[in-house]
Amino acid sequence: MDATLDKLVSLCKRRGFVFPGSEIYGGLANTWDYGPLGVELKNNLRQNWWHRFVHQNNNIYGLDGGIILNPKIWEASGHTKDFIDVLVECKKCHKRFRLDFLKDTSKCPECSGQLTEPRKFVPMFKTFIGATESTATKAYLRPETAQAIFVNFKNIIDSFHPKIPFGIAQVGKSFRNEITLGNFIFRSLEFEQMELEYFIESKMWESEFEQWQAMMTDWITGLGVKKTNLRWRRHDQNELSHYSKRTEDLEYRFPFGFKELYGLAYRTDYDLRQHSIASGEELLYQDSKGDKFYPHVIEPSFGLERTFLVILFESYREEKGKEGTRVILSLPPILAPFKIAIFPLLPNKDELVSSARKIFTDLKRNFSVTWDDIGNIGKRYRRQDEIGTPWCVTVDFDTLQDKSVTVRDRDTMKQTRIAVSKLENYFKNQLADEK
């Protein structure tokens, strides 16, 4: 792997993928803003996930639940009681650390000072609804997207009458007051989850669990991530969340070690049962025989930002040549922020610029296209390679005569002469091959 964390952080800042949060005010730890290219990459990942797991399945229903929910939901789900981190604080520098993140619990990893006894900490962000701050108006920013799915279970049943097994999918922000150890966007205060709750009969849970393991692996490897950089790790009994009977993490080999990329949990019927008791609403499923029961749940959970980071690690490579080192982001074309870059050979020749502008305008109707006329062609190629643009189109003096252009491939650097009239179909076919 050519990529290091430092190289990716530098590239993301330099090329407009990711910026430090609140930077002009000195920053805010563990927060990040996504620039023009980062937004496009995130959107493409999000859309690809939704297409794969919602649009391509007849039994998956979409949802967009609220970020602020009734606080009774978090009491019923067990989060206010069982969703805790265990922290220690350094008596010398007063920094706090999660106990499970420390390799050596005898001293501070920053200054080697003495650590306090472990203390429990609820990592949910607290807020208040209304004009006054009181216990009666206390609420939380959601720490996971799952609960909005469970409390809307009856609404989906009543509206769509799905046949079991079926799933409810949601993509959205979650918030955790994490005490983190850096590693760029790997762990942050706000993050986006792409999550499914898949409702099944209890007798089917093991086979469904294994099928979801395979589907999760297939999706991320289908985006170019090598299987050799992935592994499944089963949680020990003492690691399991309060709602889970079995959890496995799909881990990725980051430069800082194997760490969780996605999670897959068997939540049993815990959530529907708890919310039925607490709310008084009957969250049961009735089958074709008239039997009522609480469905059990398999939960595949995907982190969008971690997917973003993994895709960058997998795509980044360096090639050394006579003109120095070429940095390439070999992003799958379906994920690339820009699919095509348009170059007029000389930016000061009106006839070339005019012809290139027309091609740019025509292609922009169906593709994400960028314009680049700064520097010589070689520098423009390097710049587009570094942000992952798969194809560059150069309009030269021959274009004015034969109505064709040079299309250059990012990964092979092969240059092909293609008629302007055939460009749209050419790129459609190229992208179709990637799906």
C-alpha cells in the first residue's frame, strides 16, 4: 500500500476532499468538513449503497427518521443505562481516554502521568427542547439510526403490509461524544450511518446472518477493496452490546492496524419488545396464518466516512517516472467525483476554447464533468489523476478539422482518438461496464 495516513490527510486538504472543522478558529477536535470533491465522493458512495441494498431488493423499505427523538425512546432501548464508555483521566495533563483504547492502562499515553480510576460515561450528546433548560425538556442527539426504524415499524407494516423477511433502511447522521485517538476521519463526533434492520423469523437468524456477511463483503469488494485487507472478527461475550446475541465486525487493515469498518449484529427481538412495553403500542407482526409474534432482527451497519477512508486507501498509488512521482487515485469510475475533464489544448486560442466549451456543456447534461485549462497538458493530467478523474478529453487543432478528440485513460494513460459525436455513448458504455 502506497498510502499513509499523512499522505491522505495532505491530499484531502490540498485537493478539496476533507478540511479540518472550524479551522480558522483553531479547529474543533474530531470534526471535519467535506469539500467539493469530498461531497461528491460521499454522495456517490451513499447512492451506490442505496441502489444496491434498497432499489435492487423488493423487500427493503426506505426511511429518513429524525435526529432528535423522544427521550423515552433512549430509556426503552437501554441507551441511557447501558450505552456507556469507560474513561480514565490523566492527573497530570487532564486528558481523558477510553479504557478499551489503551494498550497500557498504568500510565497516560500522552505524558506518562498517573491515570485516575475508570469512570462510566454516557457518550450521547444532551440537548434541550424549548426555551428553558430543565429535566422536562431534556433530549439527546441520536447515537444510532436504528431506533427511528424500530419506532416506525408499525407504520411500515400498516402502510405497506410487507411479507417477512423484510428490511427497513436508513442513511443519516449520528452523534457520539467520543473520546478519540485521532486517525483522521476514522472516528469523529458526528458520522453518517448506512443501516438496515432486517426483520426475520427467529429460526432463520443464523442463515440470514451468514447471508448478510456475504452481502456486506461483496459490496465493499465490488468497489475495489481487496479481500486480503478484510477480515471478520466475532465479538467476545463481554464485548456484546446489551441488545445483541451475536455481533461480528468486518475489519479493514488500516495503516494503524485492523479496525472496525462495518458491524453485523443479531439483535433478537429486544428492540421491538422493549418499545412495545414502554410505549403501550403492539409492535407485533401477523403472518398469513394469523399468528402474531415479535420478529427478530439482523442489523448490518455501514459507516459512510469509514467507507470513504477505505476507498481512498485502496485507490491511492504512486508511480515513479522521469518527471517525478505520479500520484493516482484509482477510484472506481462510478465513485469518482468527476468522471471527465475537458481540456482545450491552448487556453488562449478562442476556436479551441469554443469547441471545448460546447463538448463540456453537452457532456455535463449526463455526466459529472470538470473544466481544466491551467498549465500544460502534462500538469493537467497529473492534477486530474490525483483527484481520481477516470478520463481526460483534449480538444486540439485536429479537432477543428476531423471533429474528433483525444480521450486519455487515467489508469493506463492510453490515449484514444474518438469522434465528438460518439463521446456520450462511449462514456455511457464505460460506466455501464463498472456497474
